[in-house]
Amino acid sequence: MLSQLYIKNIAVIQEASIQFGSGFNVFTGETGAGKTMLISAINGVLGARLSRDIIRSGEETAAISALFTDVSPEAAGKIQELGYETNDREVLIAREIGARNSCKVNGRPATLQILREISSQLIDVHGQKDNHRLLDPQYHIEYIDSFGELADLREAYSQIYSQVMELRKKLRSMAQSDREKEQKISLLQYQVNEIEAANLQIGEDEELTARRDTIRNGERIMKLAAEAKGLLDGGEDAEGAAGLLSQLAETLGKLSRFVPELSDAAAQVTDISYTVNDISGELSRYLDQLDFDPHSLDEIEDRLELIQNFKRKYGSTIAEIQEYGEKASKELEEIQFSQEIIDRLLEEERKLLPKLAQAADELTAARHQTARNFLSRIKKELEFLNMPSVKLTVSAGRCDYRPNGQDEMELLISSNAGEQPKPLAKIASGGELSRVMLSIKNVLAEKDRVGTAIFDEIDTGVSGAAAQKIGRKLQEVSRNRQVICVTHLAPVAACGDTHLYIHKEVEEGRTFTRVDLLSEEERVREIARIVSGEAVTETAMENAREMLLLAHK
């Protein structure tokens, strides 16, 4: 459940720390006090996008955090799956909005997408947009599928549908004119032939560059190598380093027979002498194989220029050039043998279509069965909510294959005896829409394990006995999950277990919103205010006490 909500610098709310109870929590307050901002803050911490405009005037940053406790094992599992710990089954979600936006879950960085995934396991927010969705038939199938837990059937259908759509996409891309095909074949053939003829090898450009640099510096390299060789071997006029070291090694060897402590020195000089002789031999072999043919340099330059041209046309590396050639070759093959490929794709589609039809039929049958049970449950809910003559049915038809099936389904309603059910958009009043939506939410809530349900003015357009029934229904729902409700109706507010009052104050020319937890007597006065306005009489107070007593009887 949502145990605590902390808000700082959100619109007119400078700072507020709100404690929630486990049962039925109600928010009341005058119009414009900040109830909308409160819901926006909750949505924000659940991953909704927020602009900097929401930051309180004069401030640089805003902060929101929500502490959830006693999260369900399913929610804890999902959160851990996403890489976050849930010690003591607690989750703290925090957001900061400003120059640098940030999101955190239990102190660790997160993204808005992660917040949305986590919050979907913790809380369900119902606002006015849900009533508008109720008027759009495309959402009605979603309600039925959720109630019937038809996700597996939808997934089975969706997989086959995706395969068919992918086949049709390929078929459309191959349906080119003959002229377009010839132009494409000509271009691809040229590219494939050019890349194949070049016979490029990975690493070839680096090797050629090194050889080119060697040839360009050939004269200096040869001179230095010969000079080094002369210093080692010596000449007619002077003994070389190799000969001198050999003589030194021999002399020290003789000396060490008389002076044993020089044995190590003699051995070291001997080793050095061998090493120098090896170096001399290596220089000899290197000088023998040196080849600085200018023609060779021209060939290397030409090859490097070809490789550079290919890099400009086909890729930044030889590996990318080869990959481009392979793709071009494959595409060329597909076009040249397009009819064979088209026939193969058509055959694959022919085999898939019966499977798609079967999956669609199974989904349709399940939806029809589910719809009957769903409407039966909704009807009972609406009868309790003071709509005793309500009739519900579903208008169902088939359509072309769509991502969610082959069905068109729309909820129809008649709220008065003797009237035929019609689309909600045509006959439902605001109060009826609110009650239908509350009924749907309650019925669907049985299928999920979300611990908190928030209702933002679910009682819009409702009054009298219907308002009392909505309060009772929310009270009933709160026995199995936490309920938070923003309301303008006294009968609904009276049913709450925890009553929070939102109000504005003006200090030094600035407006501040406060959120207060009401005591029992303060609740009486607030409910009396809702009923009678600012002039709260003793009679209004007595009526409020009686309303509270009846609500919790």
C-alpha cells in the first residue's frame, strides 16, 4: 500500500508529507485547493512525464517520493526482476524535476519506463480520462480480455498475426515494376562484381600502409642497416664490436683461471658476444631481402587508393565493405529469383492463414463467453449503485484481421426500463458513466493484485442515494486493498477511514497548499461544510455526525 507521499515545490504545494491509512482514504477540499496537483504528483512518481512548468514559481527544482509498504509477493518479485531490492517488502520511489531530472527506486537510479513497470504492480489510478475511454469502443475489448484473463490466447493469435504481416510486407516490397527491377539488378550486379573483383582481405590496408612507409624510407633504412652492420663486423681499418667482444671474452676467460672472482664477468661478456653475433646475422639477412623497387611503391599506392575509394562507397572498414557485398549479393539473388521467392512466401502464408483463422476464432469464442460473465458482474455492481433497471449487452461483429483479433465489440447500456440498450456515448449521463466505470474497475480489480486503487472524482455527476452507494462500494473495495479517493460529495467522504483535507493559505502575498489529517471533530465540520457551504450551522454539524455514524454502522 501507499504509506507516505512527500511533495516539495509542486505548483502551489511548497512542501507536504502525507500519511495514508490501510483502508479507505478520502481527500476533500475547496475547488482550486490543489487536489489536481496531488494526483499529478502521484502520477509523476509512477512514471508519467512532467514538465518544468509544474515546479513552484521561484524555485529551481521539485521533488516527489512515495513509500510503499507491505507490497505483494508478486510485486516484490517483479521489482527484484528489474534489479532492485525490496527489503522488508518496502519500495521507495523518488523523482526530482529541474535542470537535471532523476528517478530512483530504493536509492538506486531508474528510468521512467522502470517506474511505470514497477508502479503497474503497486497502484491503479482512475481519473477522468478513464470515463472518456469508456466512450471509445476500442477499449471495451480490453476490459473483456482483462476480465477473462485472455492474455495467452491473445499472445497465440498475435504471434501468428505478426508472422502473416511480415510475409505480406516482404511480398509488397517484392512487387516492383519490371523497369525498377532491371535498374536495381544492374546496380547490384555492378556493386557485387566490383567488390568481388577487388578481392579485399581484412588487414590488407594496414599491411600495405606499413610496406609503403618502408619503401618511402628505403634509402635511409638501407644506409642505417649497413652502418649498424659495419659497426658490428668492422672493416679493413678497424675491428668491429663483434670481434672486439669476442677478443674480450677470450681474454677474460684466460684471466678468470687466475682470478676466479672474474668468472661471472667472463661468462656475461661471452653471452653478449653471442648475442651481438646473432644481431649481425639478422642484419645480414635483412639487408639481403631489402627491395625498394619504385614500381612496387606505385602498385601499393594504387591498391591503397582503390581501398580508400571502396571505403567511401561501401563502408569505413574492409569488413564493412565485405558485409555490404554479401548483402548486395543476397538482395540480387532475391530479385533475380523473385518469383520463386514470391511463390515460397505465398505458400508460407497459405499454411499460416488457417492457423490465424483458428486462433482468431478461439479468441472470439472466449470473448463471447467472457462477455456474458463480465456483463452479469457489471450489472450486479450497477444495481447496487442505484441503477436497478439497468440492462447491459455487447454489440459484437467480425472484421479484418487486426493486431488484437478479428472482433469489434461495444458495450451497450439501457439505464431505464423499457428502453433498448444503446452505445454509452449516446445515452449515458456523467453520473452513469462514473458508476459504470467504478463497476468495471471493481470487477477487474478481482483479477489483479494491485495493492492500491486511486479514484479521482469517481463520483462526478452523482448525488443523493447514488453517492451513498458509491461510498459504500469504495468502502467495500477497501477491505481487500487500499483505496484513495478525491471527492466533492459528503456521503462518499463520510465512508472514509482516513480523511485528509486540502486547503490553501496566503502568507506574505504567496499561496500555499496544506494537507491536514482531520480529527473526528474536524471531519464533522468538513462534511458539514461540504453539505451546507461556508455557513456551517449546528444543524449541519448534527447531520454530518449522523452521516458519519450511518457510514460506519
